[in-house]
Amino acid sequence: MQLTVSEYKSYSHLSLNERIRIEIFSICEKTQSEIAAAIGRSQSTVSRELKRNQPPKNKVKYNAEKSS
């Protein structure tokens, strides 16, 4: 069975507004499920976005006071 172009699922990127809302909800310590429901996206989309944009765990942050 071959699928036609119209049978493929359509995907769209997160908008800047959605990314900002994810950030705000994350700061307010909302769960991924709560964030997903609020912005109308799947929980896995929110999870990937949060994981993709978290700070590296093994990188040492620059500290000006310790560098001098």
C-alpha cells in the first residue's frame, strides 16, 4: 500500500510564542503534560523542546570572579 502526499501527517515548527510560553510554564514548575495542554501540543513535543534547550550538564559555566 502506497501513501499519497495528502495522507502523510503534517508537522509544524513551534512558534516563538509557543517557545516563550513553554519557558514561562517551565519556570513556574508546570508539568510537561500541563504545558502541552496549555499550548495545544503533544507532551512529547514539549519534552523534546525542553531537553533540546537545557543547559549542558558537563560544561563549567564561566564565572568572572573565579577567573580573576
